[in-house]
Amino acid sequence: MQTTLKPAGAISALLFSCLVLPVANGLPKNVLFIVVDDLRPTLGCYGNTIMHTKNIDNLASKSILFEEAYVQQAICGPSRISFLTSRRPDTTRLYDFFSYWRVHAGNYTTLPQHFKEHGYITQSVGKVFHPGLASNFSDDSPYSWTNKPYHPSTFKYKMAKVCPNKDGTLGMNIVCPVEVDKMPEKTLPDLQSSAFAVNFLNNMSKSNEKKPFFLAVGFHKPHVPLKYPKEYLDLYPLSKIQLAPHHHLPLRLPLVAWNPWNDVRSRDDVKALNVSFPFGPLPKDFQLLMRQSYYAATSYTDVQVGKVLAALEENGFANNTIISFVGDHGWSLGEHQEWSKFSLFRAATRVPLLISIPGVTHSRPWEGEKQGKKLFPFLDPFSNIKSGIIGNQNSSPPKESDQSQGFIKLALKVSQGKFVTVGDAVSKAQTEVAVPHRTEALVELVDMFPTLAEAAGLPALPLCPQNPFKTRLCTEGASLMALIRNITEKTNSKGVQSLFQRYSDQSLLNSGRDLASNTLYFSPFIKHGQKSSQEESHSSNFMNNVVTNLQSHISDLNFTSKLDTKIDHIFDETSQDLVLYEAVRKCEPNFLPAQQNKQHQWKRAVFSQYPRPSVEPEKDSDEPHLKNMHFMGYSMWTADIRYSEWPRFTPDGYVVHWDDNYGRELYLRGTDPHEAYNLALFDQCQPLVNEMSKRLRRGWRWKEIERPQIGLGRDTVKSEESNEASEEPTADSGETKLFDRLKDLVTDGVSAETFYRMDTELPTCEEAPVSSCLEDVQQKQENAQADYDDEDDTNNDNSQEVMVSGQEARSVLATLRRYGEQKGAEDMIKNRCIMENQLAEPLLSSRTQ
């Protein structure tokens, strides 16, 4: 039974339709929104050399690729409602498939509805909203769609026994390569969906009604069952398939966190294996078959994507269409002995996300050197087989490396055109995929709605209030357009290109790469990978010069500088990071920040959640109904850490009982990228657990960061109710100078990571007595300052570099000694000593050059 709501008023609709939109070439931008069921980042453009995904890879070459995109719940219905409304599951109140958000939570505007209300023709093809009660049995029509949503007629055979067995019978299997001509209606759902989308584009090109369109296309595969045309197996010889990394049960995993993959167990071929409940494991030979079929099903979907993109081109829309491509959640392929989604593991929550914007992420065909070339020609994955080549013969073996980072090597090439075109800036190791714009910034799928609205020129979405249930249009994410512009404009700016030409020494290429691809927007830090001590001094001078020079180009890059307005907040974040890193080091002595090439900070953390009916795995642990949800897992990813808690949950009232906790998970991403070793139970890790727990419970709205108690005078707030002298120091005190000095260093581009790495780069200082270490650093800085003062300022090209004077060093270090020793913080003194030592090195190096 459908629920009827009062639609938006006629006057509001009229006002929406009359809005004047920014246009390109005289027309508003169209939108092609592609969402793929159960797709993890197992794609060529994400570094998986075994994969044949030419059409998606080609799209990636015209897009910005997000390496670290996370869903808000790893299950179809809740995830889709979340990103289509830009609200998190605790706001949609949909954790299963059995409620309609407009009635159950609030009458929230959806992504397609927003475009429809601004004059777009909106069309749904395939699985966009989750069908059934979760979308009012209508795919949210008529609110979201101009035209009737299209569902392929063959989708009803999802649970049919159509998969051939070895004995000639048919089964309802998980591994299901088929002959299409022998299928019901002689076709498959995704073949029907791609054909409908192509036909829609053909009709739009012939229509006299020149309205922009919002076309959403949802492909089913690689969702279970893994049913696809059997010829796709030829792309993936079984001899080249490998087991998942760390495919064993993680013994310190809280029991409540386990997903018993009941959807896989329900299939006939898996039932025949007599796998024990709830842990398995599946036989290794069957694991290989499942991974092979997942890859084949992904390539099958890639071909359907290619058909739609080619039709976009052939009908004249490619040059004026924003394209987004996303998976609705990930899928475990044997990692941790897990299969399917339904968990908080990174394999289940991390997804591919590509956003292509003509004139922003790529040049149009009439611009630059590639005039007249097609953007989206159809690419046949079987062309290699036809030519006798299967996969990359030079790579041994092909790899499926979803967890790896940093496999891209960029070759700098200064372009005379406005845009750096495909292949100008990037060459990918071992594959032919070129992706000029990629970022490791942490993003969430709730960010897509405000991003696409801004990219198309529609009004920006406001941030949702604390009580969002009566607010019709708002976001619990953030538009990524500032990030996208910052990355693409800095890559393509002539001013920045000239900087690279000036600093083109080979030893500085890695630092240059970071700036070219992903200079900070919200933070002034320029992050770069760890180097040798000699190379570090070169890079420090280089980066200081770049920061100074880059500020002069800000006006040319057409974005608002945050360097002045956010310094206080940035300092707080840096101080907090230092304390956090100290807690991490106590937990894991070998800790280094996980992303060695962090290019920028966008969000400091991203969040996901998942419900459970019980602590012990049950038959409904994967997909419990709301009334049976008694535990709610919450997970937070930072650049360095994943932390999760499993508190008790009361569905009546949606109450989370944080103090009644049934499991904690702590993984350090640098030393444990596969999330295999839970550290939350170790005593030495409890300070870190406590700190991460506070951050997790504050949630995504957490804006203000509490300053750490390390003796900085501004941590002490003067009482408004008393005239007594507080402990806050005067403006002349050494403690305030320390605060201001660290603030200046942050302003000038020194990051918390740079600070913290010093104890690994200068172990001799760490081992020395604290007093001698302080004196040694102080003397180095005084000598460097004396040399600096003797030079002619007119001949000093580095006068704006980060400098630490001898007098200031004495003040900083004396304050550290006084307040640190009073608080018994010997470790903090050591670390600060090491930090100041490193800060003196660039100064000494620059004086001797």
C-alpha cells in the first residue's frame, strides 16, 4: 500500500522552475547518475591490475577519483536513502528495508527531487532507490521522478533456479555464469537497463523540449547472485585468481561485529558445501570461484556503463553532462573470512566514487590538443582476447589491491592550454589507466547530493540543524566542489605550473606531485612523504617557498583563502593531533601516520554504522528488522585510525546507550591496513581508546576541538564569576609565546605529522638526556640565527621562510622545560625538543647552500 503525501505547493514549484541557472554553452548541465549494487573499488582505475574495466577507467580519466569514500551503512536500502537524501541513517531512521522515510522520519527532499523542482526532467532506470516499502513501492514517485521509473522485467527471476550445475540441473546458486539465450525472456536485468537508458538518451536528443535531464541508472551486478554472461569468465582465468589478503578469522574481533553472510549461505551451491555456522570458512577452491565470478560480473557491468556513456556521446550530451559513478556499498571477498556486506569493515564500507564535470575535471573536445576526439567511445573488454592478449603480461601476478595506496607516479608536464588533459600529468604503474585528478581526502556518500547540486548551479543545501526531522531540504554532508576546484584548478593553473617549472629538480618531484594534485583547501599544510634527513631539508625549503609563492596565486585560482580565518581552529587541530599521536605511539611504538602522502585534510573523520540483533551471530544478524535491533555499531575512520564501538540500542525511541558497550575495535591503518589486528583490548592502548571513544561519540557534527592539556596557557579559561587572578598567563609569559610560536608554525605550513615524525628521524636526540637535548637544539638555533643576521637581506631570497630565532627558541624551550617538568611530562619535553631540532635543520641547510 502506497502512502500519499501532500506535494509541494504549486507556487513553490513555479518559483523553482523559474530560477535562472548558470549555463555552459547556453544550456544548463545535464546529470548522469550511475549507481552500482555491491561494487567495491575493485577496478583498474583503483590499481587492480587484474581487472578489465576499460569503460569505467576511461570515465575515471575524465573525473576526480576519490580514494577514501565511505558509505553510512553497508546495506542497499539504508545506504541509498542516506545518500539520496544527504541524511545519515540516524536521521532517515531507516536501518532496514521496512519503512518509508517521508512518513517514518521526515518529508526530506531527495537528490532527483531537487533537480526536478528546478526544471529538470528526471528519469530512474533500474535500481536507484531500493524497491519496496523503503521507497513507498513507487521509487518515491511522483516526488522524485518526472517519468515513470523503469525496472527490468527480468529482475523477478533473481531467486529463480536458472544457474547451470555440473550435472545438468539448474540451481539458485551464488556462482552463476549463464548463456543469455537460455535465460527467461532471453535477456538479463542489466542488459535491459542499459538498453532503456540508451533509448532515453536517443529520445532526449530528438525532443523539441530542450530541458536538462537528470538520468539515474542503477545496475544490479555484482550483487548476488553473481549471474552474468558466461563469456566474461574468459577475462579471468582461474589460474590468475588469488585468495583475499588476510582471509582468516580475526580472533580479537568482538563477536557482535561478525557478519555470518547469510545471503551467501542461502544459495544452493553454498548449501551443498555444508559450511558451519557462523564462521565457515568456505573451501579455498570455492573462494577462488566466487572471486572470479565477482570480477566477471564487474566487467559485465562495465560494458553496460560503456554503452550508456557511448550513447551520451553519440547524442551530443557528453560535453555538457555531469557524471557521477558510485557503488552503494562495498563487499567482502573473503577478507577476515567474511563475505557480502553487512559489517563495519573497510571492505564493506569503502566504495568507488568518480565525479566528472566538463570544463573542470577534463577539457572539452574543442579545447586543448585533443580537438575532435571522443570523450566516451565504447571500449570492448574482449579486444585483448581477440588480439591474443589477456591481462597485463608484464605484471606477475596481477594484483587486486583495494587496500594499497600510492601506486601512482606522476610525470610533470607543463601544458600551454587551460586544462591538463588525460595523460599529461599522470602515468599509472603497470596499467594503461591515466587519472589526472585523484584524492585521498576522506569523503562520505552524504556529500554527493550537495556536490552535484552545486556543480549544476542549483542553490546550495544548508547544513541540517540539530533537530533535522522537520527540515525539508538540508544536508548532513558537505559539497565537495571546493575540494574539486582546488585540486583541478591548482593542477591546471599556469601560475602553479610555473612554480613546478621553477622547482623541477628531480629530488623535489614527490613534493611537487603533492602540490600539483591536491594542495590543501581547508588547511594551509602541504603534506609530503617521509624522506631521508638530507632530502627532508631540501623539501622543507622547497615547501616553504611554495607556500609563500602559492599565496600570491590565490586570487588567480578563484577560491577563498582560509589561511587567516581558520588559524585558531587549525592550531587546535594540530595540538590535538600531537596528543593523539603520542597516545598512538604508546599503543604501537612503530606508529607513523598511515597515509605517507596525505595531500590535504578535508574531513578529519568519516562515519558509518550497522545494527545487530544480538551479541552472538544469529540467522538475522545481517538484516535485522528494526524491532529486533538491540545493538548499534558505530565506526569512525581518520587518516590513521579506524575505531568502532558496539553499544546497546533501544529501537523504541532510537536510543543509543553508549555506556553499555559490547565491543570495541581499534586498527592502526599504517601498520594494519587490512584491519586484522584489533588493539582495543591491550592495556597500553587504553589512552588511545579513550580519546577515540570521545571523538566517536561527539560524532560528525563535532566542530570545536578541545585543546590538549600540555601546559599551554590558553587552555585555562578565566572564570566570569570571579575577579580573582586566574592561572592564565599574561601576554608576556613564556607560555603564551609558546602558544603563539606553535600557531605561527602552523600558519607557515608545518603540520602535526611533520612535528611528530621527528622522533623517528632523530633517534640520537630522543636517547639523549632531556637537558642536553634542549641545550643542543637551542645552540643550533642561535648559531643559525647569527649566520642569518650577518647576511645581506637584499641578497636573501628566503627571507619569508619559516625561521626560529635563538631568542625565541630559548623562550619556547624554557617554557617547555618549566611547565613540562612541573607536570612530569618528560615524554612531551623530549618530543618537543625533537620537533624544535628538526625545525632548526632547514634553517641551517639554507644558510649553507
